[in-house]
Amino acid sequence: MKPLQLAALMTCLAIPASAAEPPRWSPGIAFPELVLPSISDGQARSLAEFRGQKLMLHIFASW
């Protein structure tokens, strides 16, 4: 591979990595307040109700 082609390839690979935003959430920081409808009864449930417990959010999209 020619040096110019190699430099262009390396630049193209490096640009997306440098443009990536740092995550807004990290371990130890409280998750933002979120209210979603319950699957069982449809009533609004807040994440604050489950503070201190393990919780699994199942997010599904059928594209």
C-alpha cells in the first residue's frame, strides 16, 4: 500500500473515534428520573420506586 493511501485510510479510521462523545452515564451516578407504563396494569411506574433493587429494562423495537 502506498504511503499516501495508508495515511488516508488511517485518517478515515481515526476521525470517528475522536468525534465520539464521552458517555453521559457511568457506574456510581444515579440514572435520570424515568416514568414508564407498567406492562401488567398500565399504570405509570417511576424508577425511584425501585431504588436499591436490581432492575431490568427490556427495550424492544421491531424495525
